[in-house]
Amino acid sequence: METSSLIASTTTPVSARSAPGGPRSLLDATTFRQAFVQHGPIIHRYAYSRLGPEGAEEALSETFAGAWRNREKFVDSTSNGLEAWLIGIATRVIAGHRRSERRWLQMSADAAMFDHVEGRAADETSETVDRIDAHVARERIARALSKLPRRERDPLLLHVLQGMKYDDIARALDVPVGTVRSRISRGRARIAAKIGEGDRS
């Protein structure tokens, strides 16, 4: 479903509801449309970084469709609660596009290597060398990311790409903060090791 169609389908006011005796959802049709306007670009950028342009559009639609279907589950009124909840849904959506994500990361690595090769053909000024070094680092990082276990890649990219704090990542992924810290630490260590291997090759 197109995201615009999804938003249009909620023009009739709907009372947010939850299971009898359970917490009341904070999302109704109006606040849902506001959430799309406010957080849609953030979700799209996050999905783009993981899946590329075509995958980002699909993931954005799937994220908000899933959010609307499960709106009664959103009960977090903290300042970053809604964004964290939506990013958590987006992360699960992206997990369903594993092949697309690996392909996009590989393409990013290949593009960085292509830039590196093209740059090497230029005159070897210090500026060009610095640019080549940056491309090589980007290529190695992209390849290392594509090989990280998802449990480490997800929190690491949320922290690096989204600038999310550990407690917000924990809320988004529904894991303890300590788990987020350890997974990010392991992910960074794996990437550093991969880059180090490249330096020795």
C-alpha cells in the first residue's frame, strides 16, 4: 500500500483503543497523520541507509501500515517514545528485507571501491591521497557492516546513523540497555578488526 493511501484511509476519526483493562493507546487518526509528517522523513532516511532508494519507499509504507494496525500497542508518552516505537517497527521491517540490505551494503562498498580506483588515477597530491584513504575506509566499513550479525548491526546503525541514545535504542528494540551497550561494543570491535585485516593485506 502506498503510504499516502494509508494516511488518506485514516481521515475518518477513529477512537484509539486497547484490550479491555489494558492501557489506552495514544494514537488516533489525527495523531497518526501528525506522526507521519513528523517522523516519516526520519524513518525514510533510516530505511534508505539500510536498503537504498527503492527499498526505503517500501519500508516506509510497511512501517506505517504496521504502526496503524498495531496502534493500540503504543502507550509510551515519553518525549522520544513515538519515534523509538516507529524505528523499532522499521527495524523489524528491514529485517524482512535481509537480501536487499546485504545487496545495498555491498553496492555501497563496491561504489566506494570504484571511487577509490578512479581517484588513484588522478595526480597524487596529498588531498587526493586523503580522499583515497577515506574511500578505502568507507569500502571496508560497508563490507564489515554487511557481515555483522543483525543483533549487533541494528543497534550500531541506530546509534551511528540515527544518533539515538542507548536507552532509546533499548526501547526501540525492546532489549535491556546493557544489551544495547554490549552489542554496540562488539559490533565496533568486529568492524575495527575487519579494517585492521584490510590494512595487513
